[in-house]
Amino acid sequence: MLITRYAHNPILTKNDVPYPVATVHNAAVVKHNGKYIMIFRSHKLNGRSILGLAESDDGYQFKVSSTPFMMPATHGMFKEYEEYGIEDPRIVFIEGEYIITYSAYSKHGVRIGLAKTKDFKSVERFSFITQADYRNVVIFPEKINGLYVRLDRPHSEISPWSIWISYSPDLKYWGKSKLIMKPQQYHWDEMKIGPGAPPIKTPDGWLNIYHGVFPTMDGCVYRLGVALHDLDDPSKIIAVGDEWILQPEEVYEITGYVHNVVFTCGAVPEDDGNVKIYWGAADKVMCVGTAELEGLVNHCLNNPRKPL
């Protein structure tokens, strides 16, 4: 077993939130000043999504702030494109500030917004960094060859639900886009794949924990897998683990708002060589588990498959 579930999962539910929500899921997590900061997605009781904030000393027991962290914008250029809600954040710390990417839904489709914060007490929307229809944008936690780097997943029926890479000099304008990884036919991720947690730097490469979707007669199943990217050229994938590392097995993962889902937006590497991986279960609650980074890397290297 590569990932050991925390014995007291789920770690956060709607009952832990001091304002009315129907779900708590798909959360980004980082360490800030020795504390774990979680930015989680919740459905309001009208079905639209907002982002809340929770803090923890140990990464397991979280306390939710009394008010939401981000609500859909009500003025300015962001208002029109966030009308239907904001979802699925990812966070990285780079060059002295925290960068948050999130999905913004509106009548125009889904775009990715980018916001910044230094203290999680205030947040500044910076830019929309994609056109419609993009999801699952994760930014590498350092510049590579002088450029910011991101992974994303555009929606395309020509090359369905694959992972791309793009580069930027300033976090606002992105280009040099390239498709680097596709679903594998009749595998656990054959329907679509997408970046999950921001990549983690290891001596062997950038570890990318991604999600994959398999269609069944009873609906889709969301699982987690891992890929390893070259440190100097992350468009080059060294290996993709052939087998999943986590699938829905517990009751809270199998039954919920959307059945049979484990979906990660955040992972925190620790000093002891382990990593805490956080996932939304059945689009309803938040969970956490631990894994050895070296074990995840070896999972890619020892039983790989081709990325394309």
C-alpha cells in the first residue's frame, strides 16, 4: 500500500464549517509559518462553489475560519467570469508569496484565475491565465530556466482531457504550450487525466500526483496516479506509474455528492521524506493520507508506461 489513510478520516466535513455549506472538498494545502493552511471548496446551499480557509498545527485536525476565504467576485473584470462559482484551488509558494490558481465558472465556460496572498488574511486577484475551457492548473513551485511553468488540462474532443505544459515570464502571459501526457486506452485513467497537486521536487525528478478517470456502467471512477518529470525540462516525462496509487474504497469515498471519487489538489512534503496527500472524497468531505516520496518515485520508475 503506497498511501496510508489517516485513521480518523474524513478530516473535514460540512459540520466543521461555521457557515451554511453542503460540502467540503478538493482543497489545496500548504505550510505557512509552521501551520498547515487549507483552502477548500464548498457548495453553498444554492449549488454554487466558494472557497473556505482552515488551519492546523499537525496537518490532521483543522479549524475553519468564521468567514469564507474567497467568494465569486462582485465587481471589476472578474465578476463576469466568476458568476457561477470558484472551485478547486491549488497553492504554491514562490518568490515570497503564495500563488493560488482556481477554476472560475460562468456562462462563458471555465477559466483559470490566479490570485496572490502573503499571509492568507487578504487575497488579491491577479489575472485570468487561460481562455475557456481549462481546468486543473498547477504551477511548479520554482522557476525553471528563468520561466514560471504550469501543467493544465484543456477540454478537447480531438485530444481528450490530456495534460499540457506552458511557460510564462510574468505569471500573466503564457505560451510555448505542449501536450505531454495522454490517457491510456483501457487503463484506469482511459477517459481523462489532469494535474492534481502542484509538482514536488525530488532528486529523481518532479513528482506529479495526477487524477485519472475510468468510465463504468455505473458512472465514472476517479483515482490517483503519479508521473515523474525531468528536473531541468519538465516537458520531458521520465516515467508514468502504470498502476494507480489510490482509489475509492472507504464508504466516504464511494458514496457522497459524486460517487467513487478521490481527487487531490494538494500535497505537503515533510522533512522526514514522507508526504501528506490531501483528497476530496466523493465531492463531499476532505481526507488525508501519508506516503513515502521515495516509494512514489519508485512506483513510477519500476513499472512505467509511456506518457503518450
